Amino acid sequence: MTEKPVTILYIEDNFENRVLVRRVLESEGYAMIEAGTAAQAFEQIEEHLPDLILMDINMPDMDGYTLTAKIKEKPAYQEIPIIAVTANVMRGDKERSLKAGCDGYIQKPIDIDILTEQIERYRQKSKKP
Ligand code: MN
């Protein structure tokens, strides 16, 4: 019996970032789906109901804080852990991510050597006891 792979949605407008993260996470056995806009993100969530979302904060159509809040508004999606991914190093950015409803925070540039570990930590943390 094959276990269903953990599905991760990466919401990110930068194509190169998506390619890099997809390559890393697919090699670790995750199933990757992607969205480059907020509208695509909602389509992907509806279609695949991902196990976890990586959320770029700087997006052209809708910033990641707003998008996170909109996703978390929907009861069906509230259990999906959302990890903010951002290069913003301003103080308060982490707090803003958490306030918007993000479950965690990863700093850009993404450190691919610890990405899997970070994802698994947030997956464990968000599991209900
Ligand atoms: Mn971006």
C-alpha cells in the first residue's frame, strides 16, 4: 500500500523560486502544487485541499497577509497550516504574519537544507492533539 504523499501548495509569483522549492520538496517525496496569483491559489486549494501552504508575502495582486486571512476565513480551510515566506526583515513582520493567521514563518532566501525540517515542524505543531 502506498501512502498518500503530503501535498504542499506554494503560493509565489516568482517562477524561479517555485522551480527551486518544487525541485527540493519533490525530491523529499512531497506532492507539489503551485499558484502564482491569489485567484489561482483559491482554485488550487479548492481542487486539492493541500496539507500545508507556503505563502509568499510579496505578491502583485494580493499580499500574502490578506490572502492568508481570506483563506482562514473559510471554515473548511482553517485547519490547513500556512507558513509565511518573506524577505521582509522589518521588525514586526513575523508578528504581522501570525496576526494574519499564519501558523509559522520562514525567512527568504529559503534555506533548502532546513526547509523540510521547518515544514515538518509546522505540520506537527498544527496537528490537533
Ligand atoms: Mn513575491
